[in-house]
Amino acid sequence: MTTATLRPYVMRVVFWAALAFAVTMALLPHPPITLSDNDKFQHMLVFGMLTILAVAGYPEAELLRIGERLSFLGALIEVLQSIPSLHRDCDIRDWVADTLVIVVVLLVVVAYRKRVAI
């Protein structure tokens, strides 16, 4: 197996590990790690990175499908954060921030792929 064919598999492992870590931190009542005091910044940083990792790990996947599924994950996290015993806040603006950064990253990927194809 060459490096070029091995790369997507490695990125898939990194993607799923990052996804598991992000969901765990999002659902812990008091996460031990915070990236910033700004909640929206944290959401955008995490979902931006997840989008990059998903595109790198699944280069053959439709970008629209990647965006749809990651946006759905953001919405699901917000719904789960409404569980009272988690002591977390459910905020639709967090989901909007997640989806916005997903779209921006995917637009950059589209532009990059067009540029490389020229």
C-alpha cells in the first residue's frame, strides 16, 4: 500500500477519534478541557476541523452529504444537551454556528478542488 492510498485510512481513524472526543466533551456535564471561553468559537473550531478531517478521510464522498451529516450531528448534540441531568445549554445558535463553518469549509474545498483541476 502506498502513502497516497494509506492516507485516507489514517485520516478516517483521526476523524472518528476526533468525533468521539468532540461528542464526549459536548455531553459531559463539566468538560475538563475547553478551547476558549467563547462557546461559538469552540463550536466553529471543532466543526471546522471535523469537516476538514471528513473531507480528507472520505475524498470520494459527496461534499453535500458530508455537510448534511455533520450539520445533523451538531443539531443532535444540541438536542442531547437539553437533557437536564447534563447541566448543559441547548442553543440553536450553536447549531447555526456549526452549520455555518461546515458550509464555509466545504466552499473552500470546492474552490481548492477547482483550482487544482485547472
